[in-house]
Amino acid sequence: MPAIRLLPDTLISQIAAGEVVERPASVLKELLENSLDAGATEISVSLTQGGIKQLKVTDNGGGMDAQDLPLAFARHATSKIASLDDLEQVKSLGFRGEALASIASVARAALTSRNARSPHAWSLSAEGGELGVAQPAAHPGGTSVEVNDLYFNTPARRKFLRTEATEFGHCEDVYKRIALSRPDVAFSLKHNGRVISHLPAGDAARRIAAVAGEEFASAARALDEHSSGLRLSGFAGAPAFSRSSRDAQFAFVNGRFVRDKLLAHALRQAYQDMLHGDRHPAYVLFLELDPLGVDVNVHPAKTEVRFRDARAIHQFVFHAVSKALSGSAAQTAPAAVRPLPAASGMNFQRAPYQASLGVAQPAAAYQAMFSAPPAPGAARGAYESIAAAAPAQAETDAPLGYAIAQLHGIYILAQNRQGLVLVDMHAAHERILYEKLKGALETQGMGMQKLLIPATFNAERLDVATAEEHAGLLQQLGFDLAPLSPTALAVRALPSMLASADAAELARALLRDLREFGGSRVLTEHQHELLSTMACHGAVRAHRPLSVTEMNALLREMEITERSGQCNHGRPTWYQMSLADLDKLFLRGR
């Protein structure tokens, strides 16, 4: 007996099913993609017991003739490619010709279809890979595929299926992904006879709001960027809408949902100086490029792709999303807030209280903020002298309005045309400092302020060693740290823009980061974390009283600072309450 033998076709299909048909959701994905490839504009899905007992997909696509039905169940039979050239520039979602054969080998399947030329439909059944005989049937134009008793003939695989609720959850995820990819197609979903979802055809914004949720839609930044044959469109969630998991991340390449490491890395980098810790961004993004530039024939599940110019794709996606996220407070609103109009073209009416307020130039007021706090009795006079020297209030009004008061030394209350603006002063100042530090480091313009009296502090031996080891890097960051003993350090200089920070605490925090990250490439690989630490310690602290001049200066800086809608940790820095919100709160008009 020969040691090597040919396997039966049914067994071959069952082996292939292990890669293509992992669970009911895998079946649903393949069938939905077939419907879209057939040109369907309406697709309905019906599931029973999470798709384990029955899964049915009906569409109004092109349909098939009677002679096509047996080929639809044959392995490696497809209408979508015919040559290697076709394979290298796949334009359809399916192309392998394996899906229906694999499904039919491990389930009881029935295919009913009618094309526009046929007077009636035809139906063909398959059970465990064995085909029946095509029969005339009643069916409107299009195709229905019904899959019953998945893995009925392979109990070892069936036992790996989870509960009905779990399998339905996976099917619903697939349904949502496919629905997001084609807002021009109407979709409906039933489970155990109950309608779960009905999505009429429409535009991308409405479909995203219906599938990803109104909260995401209101917090997302729209983008549509083009460059050298590449296009990235869709919506990137504001950092404040971050999640604890990656369940709200949808990336599509030429209409195909993918889980691609290169795209994921580019997107993480775009969010990296706005989200830290274990938070994950939310997005629905569509990348379009010449099919020749991407290889989709990487894995049978077709969720992995390989780009021919990976570096160009990475840079394009990174810069496109960074641009969408980088607006200042004058351009974008943080998540979960009522958006403000752009500053240009706005015509705010000056509120009566503003006539008596001087609005200092930001630079002058910031010098006061960065200097050591004056004695309590002299504070107000010193700050108001800046206001007196400043020009009268500018005629151009500001999106974040003008300061009214400070609340508990933590929040700034400001009035603009829409109503009330609440600002977390520490978070806002932290973002402003972070962006300034980043710009200074990039241009090698990190100014250094020598301290008249060095700040000394007790340190661990490892901290002293870290300061000596990274002396050059610390100089780049604007610090001059000198060891006094094996357990003591002196801060002799700080970055100029952080001159008012607690020198010892700032140095301790920075050394702690350097110890954690280590290595010669710390400034390139962990620059954002280091600068974020510096900005956090240098920002104005809670409970510090600010004058009206300082508060207005902070608001003006926010309006010209990129990403000022959220702090370095992704939290919103300001919140808009409209007059309508306030009226509702106090039941006015009822």
C-alpha cells in the first residue's frame, strides 16, 4: 500500500473549513461578502440559536443560472478571478472559490438563486459535501443561502462552539463591520425571529452613527485625505472617547475589513501623545489605493493584507490622522461637548461684563504665570498692571470666550456667545506646555534657566547614577543636574518655560522615567512620555489663584494650540454648556 495517497474531496473541503469556517460568524462573513460581490443593494440576515442551528442570507444581487449552482459548491470555482494578473489586483471581496465548498462540507446547506434572465429560480442542496439535484424554485431576483446544523458531521469541531449568546455576538460584530463598509447598501438582521437591526441605505456619517453609536459620531473628527494615489477617509474618535479595549476600531482597505499590524501601529503613533496607559482610540477609517499596491492573498480568512510600499502607507495614515486630531480649541471641540463654530467668521457680541476686562497679550501674562507666585498682598496689583498695560479688548471675539471667575482654584468659568465654557486649567496648561516643549525639542530650542540657588534633594544611588549616565540627554531637555554626594543631587538649571515648577519634584519624576525606559534611544522612543511628565509637573497647579488676565491668557493660548481639546492623557480640557443646556437645567420655558 503506498505511503502517500490522495485525500477525498470531501475531506479536503473539511480541512479547508478549519481555516475558513471557524464559527457561524465566519460563515456569515463569507456569505455577506458574496452578496456584495454580486452587486446587492439589499441584504437580509436571519439567525437561529446564534447561527449554530440556522443562518440565512438573502440578497437582491445578480443571481445565478441553474448550471452555476453546482459550481458554486465546487472547490476553487469562482467568477472573480481567472489569471495571476487578476490575483495580483483583486477588486472583489472574495476570490478563492473555497467558502461555499468549505461550508457545505460541514453543514446542511441550500442555495436558491435567480438572475434577471431566468423565468424562475433554481435551488440546490448540499449535505456534508454531497450535492443534490437542482430543482425549480420560487424566489425573487437575487440569491439566498441557508446553512443549517453547522458541524453536524464533525462533532469534535462543534464542541468548540460557545453559547448561543456568544456566537450571536460574534455574528453581530461581523454584520456591523460589513454594514460599516457599505453604507450604500441596506442591511437587516433577525435573531430567533426578532428584528435586531434595520439599516437603510444612506451616507457614511449616518451609517457610522447607527452602527458605532451617536456618542462616537458626535465625538469623532471627520477626515478625507488624498496623496499620491492614496485616500484615507472616515472618522477618528476624539481622545476623550478612548476605550478600555479595541472593540471600537474599524479599519478597511479597499472596502475590506482588516486587522493589519502596520495600520494599527500608524494609528497608535497618531494618538500616542494624546492617549497614555491602557486606553485605546476608537475609529472607523477607510483606506483606498490601487489594488496592485496591496496583497490580499495572505490568509484564507482574508483579514490580513500586505502592502507593497509599507513605509509610504504608514506615513500617509499617520500624518492624515494626526492632522485630523491636531486642531486647536478654536478649530475642534473635545469629545462629548457641544461643538463650537470655527473662529473665522464668528461674530460674537461683546457681553456687558467684558467692557471692564483687560485682555493681556498671552506672552506677558504667561511670564507672570511662570514666575514665582508673588506675595499675597502684591499679587493682584502686579497682575492687573499687566492688564492695564495691555491694549483694549480686541475686536475679534474668541471661541472660548472671556473669563468670568475661577472655581475652587481648579476650573475657569468663561462666557462666550453660546453660553458657558468650563475649563480645567491644569489639564489645559499641561497640553499647552507639552506642545511647546515638543516644538522646542524638535527645533533644538529648549532654553535653559539657571537657578540662582540650586534646588538640592536626597536621591537614591540609582537616581544619581542615572543623572550621570544621561547627563547629555538631560542637557537636551533643558536640565542641569549635578551630584553632590552618592545620595544627593542639585538641580542647577531647568527648561526656561518650566522655571516656576518645583525643581526637585520635576527632576525626581524625570529620573524615574529615565530609569524605567533606559537605553540610548530613550529620547526617540519615549520622547512623548518624558515631555508629558515635564509638562504635567510644570503646569499651573490646582488651587493656585489666577487673575482675570491670566485666565484670559490661558484661554487665548488654548485657541492657538494644537490638540488643546484634551490633555496629554486624553481627558477633555474644556466643556461647553449652551444657553439651551442651561435653560433645560433650570426648567426655563416650561
